[in-house]
Amino acid sequence: MADIATNIATIQAKAAELDALIVQVRAAKAAIEAAEAEIRRLRPASETSRAYQERLTLVALDQMVKPSIAGDKSIAELAAAAWAGVA
């Protein structure tokens, strides 16, 4: 069993890792949302969106906090399925 000092060091190190991940998530979120907005602008209004073609970042944020369930698809898998066959 770790002592208090070791646990504090672990918390501080992992907090720094979370800070770095937050920066990466924010950048990825901004890039995805910008691409989604551009697609909406370029896509004919009569063309409907398929599941996960919009607001994919909200799904990703939800998956980060929910318990992991065997068989859950990754965000990359959801995006690939959403855009399969679309040019």
C-alpha cells in the first residue's frame, strides 16, 4: 500500500497528464466541429445527416465519463461508419 506522499505524487503527475489531454481534446473538438460546420455549409439542404455525422464530439465527451461497456464502438469506428460511402 502506498503512503500519503506517494499518493500525492501520483495525483499531481496524473493531473498534469489530464491537463495535456484536455488541450488535445479541445483542439480535436474544435477541428471536428469546424469540419462538421463546413460540411453543413457545403451539403445541399435537402440531404439529411446520418447518425454521428454531426455532434460527434458530444458522443466522445459522453464516452469519456461513462463506464466502459464491452462492445462499445470507438469514436473512430463511429465516424468511419457515419461517413462510409460519402464523398
